[in-house]
Amino acid sequence: SREPSQVEIVEGCRLPVLRKNQEHEDEWPLAEILSVKEVSSRKLFYVHYIDFNKRLDEWVTSDRLDMKKLQFPKKEAKTPTKNGLPGSRPSSPEREVRKSLDLNLQQTATAPSRGKTLPTPRKVEPVPVPAQVSPAAPVTTLSTPAEAPQAAVFPAVRETTPFKSRDPDHEQLASLTTNGNARRIIPAQPGRKRKANCGGTDEKCVNVMVCLQDSQDSSDGIPSAPRMTGSLVSDRSHDDIVTRMKNIECIELGRHRLKPWYFSPYPQELTALPILYLCEFCLKYLKSLKCLQRHLTKCNLRHPPGNEIYRKGTISFFEIDGRKNKNYSQNLCLLAKCFLDHKTLYYDTDPFLFYVMTEYDSKGFHIVGYFSKEKESTEDYNVACILTLPPYQRRGYGKLLIEFSYELSKVEGKTGTPEKPLSDLGLLSYRSYWSQTILEILMDLKPDNGERPQITINEISEITSVKKEDVISTLQYLNLINYYKGQYILTLSEDIVDGHEKAMKKRHLRIDPKCLHFTPKDWSKRGKW
């Protein structure tokens, strides 16, 4: 009943396409045709599922198309870009998602549009579109290449906006309550005083005074826009139909074969190969197994270049200077771009340091993931891109990378934050890390002489090296903050405490600061590095 008719399907058409969901059941989501090609006299269609992440885009045959509901592209939908060439269609799903995101956020955020550079946000950061994912941020231990609906990606404006006092007369002090018996938390209502259940005899309350006054820095606490110089944030100005499509079929890296999620600018002649071979130690790309075998007889590397600054058990971290090891850094960026979509790739790796996490066995140090970091960041970014390679995802390595980035910040004596926008998977991992780290501190607080212990946002930030805005947004995200008698009370319910304890039991991989051998450099005094 769904057989295609004689109507010609062109790029830009939309129609339902058959795919399997996570439960391996058939579904027919609406998809956009991005490209059409013919292989062995058989037509193939490259489709983007409109309500799904771009990493699920794929080539499909005509028998998976529902021609009865075919929608043709609107003719007036072409917009020239600044270089005069047509960009991607305004009817593309990302634009519609952006439109709906803007409406949902009541026009408090400006989303970057294709063919233009990122606008400087007025009050909030640009809203990243889910179709531009992953961990260069995307990291991630919580990832799965299964459905990630676009609506689910929300570096929500309420989360990134600093927490401000709603009572202009009060001293901007908040208290934090640990309530062992509370079953449900009602989020605080703006401008409304709520009664908090912290006076009863069976309540276990710990009030922590949290000073919010000092956190109103960086132009009233609102993070400034990412810089375009040195930053890896994509301005989407070259986001044409080519870069919207995966161009590498398969990558062989050591004992793993990886299916890329996104476009990566490997040389054009390599994109037609069924498998792209990479040396797992120097990351050089080769066109055939024979070339790889010949390369391995000459390649002496058995670990990433650079200094090994951490080792515990089989886990090691290497620090690589993007200027001193340019070839390796560029090859690493090319590989990472296959799994990151919201960050762009620059061949100028000089301004960056790369921290590569490896797992050791008798054959050498095998890359697990990495993060990059600007040598000098004016926005306190301690991570530019972050990625756990797919074979190692969902095993705790993503959180280990994040934890390591904050350990470096502690040694540097700074607070840090990841470069925005975060991917959907990156946001999940960071949100989980921040929550566990902050809850760990709050639950370890002990009463002082019978009095409730006190801690400030600044102190939490100094202990963890997590930026104040991220501490506050995490407390808001967890719905812990209530307003009571002129103070902000943070209530930890039994559910939250139990959930935290269970999560920490599963978190076997941790960074041991004693195993870190790292001396930070003052890059501002080093001329051209």
C-alpha cells in the first residue's frame, strides 16, 4: 500500500519513511530528502528524520517511502548566503525546530541561522539545535545512537540564567535544607513565599547559607557569547547540503569499526571507500588495509605523542600541544568531527591543548576519548570539545574525562566551564557530573556545634572548580530550591539521596589527584607558544 508511484522525488521533499525504533518496532516518522543517487540502476534517498537527531540520517530504498503523503518543497524557500550561493533550505527541519524553540522560550534566546555567523546573544546563550550534536562536546557516557528527539535537547534558558534574588530588600542569602523525609519537591514559584516543611520534630534539616551576591559577575551573571577566534563553535556559515550528509561509511581504528554519525572533511577521494583505515596510535588515515600494514611497519608510536601526565591502573592521560604535534591534532579533530556536529573543525590547532585518555594493554595505549582546551580562554572555558569514542560509551569514561578537566582547573586554581553550546549527549553527561559532584558536597556537610552547617556558592565553586553559574543552574535543574522566610531553602528528598547513593555505587572510575603530574603554564607570557 506504500509503494512509490511514478512521481519523481526531488531534494527537499518530505514524506513518512519506515524505520525501526529502539524496541525494533516499525514507525513512519516524517523525513526530508536531502539527496538522491542511483546505484546499480536502483535509486537511493538520503533522509533526515525531522524529529530525530541528525546522527540517525541514512540512505534508504524507495520501498521505505510512503508516497501517499509526499510533500513537495516550497519554491520561494531559497535564500542566498553571504557569498551568493544558495544555502540549505529555510524549509529544512532545523529551521522549523529553531522557530518552535524560539516560540517556546518566548523569544528570550536567539538561535543561530544558517548562512550567518552566530549572533551575539543579548541575555542568554544561543540555543543549540539538537541536530547539531555531540560530544565535542558530545561526550558521552550516556549516549546511544538511538532516538534522541530534537525537542529533548535543551540547554534550557532557565538553566543557564544565573539565580537571582526575588526579594529586592533581602541580602541575597540563601539557605539550604536537607530534608530526609520529604517525598516530593515543589519547585519554587517566582515572587511567592512558600512554606517549607522544616520545623517538624521528625525532620532532619541542614540549613546551608548560600551567598548569591558574588555570583552576579560577567555582566550581571549572564555568560557572554563564545568567541569566534580560537573557539570551536560552528558559525554554520558553510552548513550546505554537502556537510549535512555523512560522507564516511566506516572507520577501522585498531580492533574497532566505527560508523560515523556526521560529516567530516576527510579528503574527497577517501569518501567513496567502503572502509577508511586509521592508525590507532598516530591517527593517520589510509585508504586500504595494505597501506595500513605498510604504515605500521614504519610507525613507532605506541601511545599518543606528548607528555603522559596521569596514570592509574590501565588508564592514562596524555597532554598534546596543538602547535608541537600539529599532524596528530588535526587527525584527532578529523576523527572527532565524525561524532560531533555542533562544533566546527579548524586546521589551526595551535591555540589548543588536547588531553587524550587511553587504555593500556600489551600492544600499547589505545585511545578511548579526549577533550581539547584553549591555551588562553577569556570566558573561563576548561573544555572546547569533548568526546568518548562510541565503543567506549556508556561505561563511565565520559564522566572521567569531565572529572579530569576539573582536576586540571583545580591545579590551575581556576573555576571552569565547558564551551557552549553543549551537544545533547554532552549536556546529559555534564548535568549528571555536576549533580553528583554538588550533592556529594552537600551530603557530606556535618552540623557545627548543633548548628546547621553553612556553605556559600563561592565555596562550592572553589572546592569543585565548577563555575558558579553551573552550580546555581544545577541546583535549579534538580528542583531543589524553595523560597522560605526570605531565604532560599534547598531540600534534599529521600528519593534524591537514594538516587545519588545508587549512582555513586555504580561510578567505579574516578580520578585520583595523587596520580596527576601536571604543571600549568602561563600561556599569556609565552609569545607565540
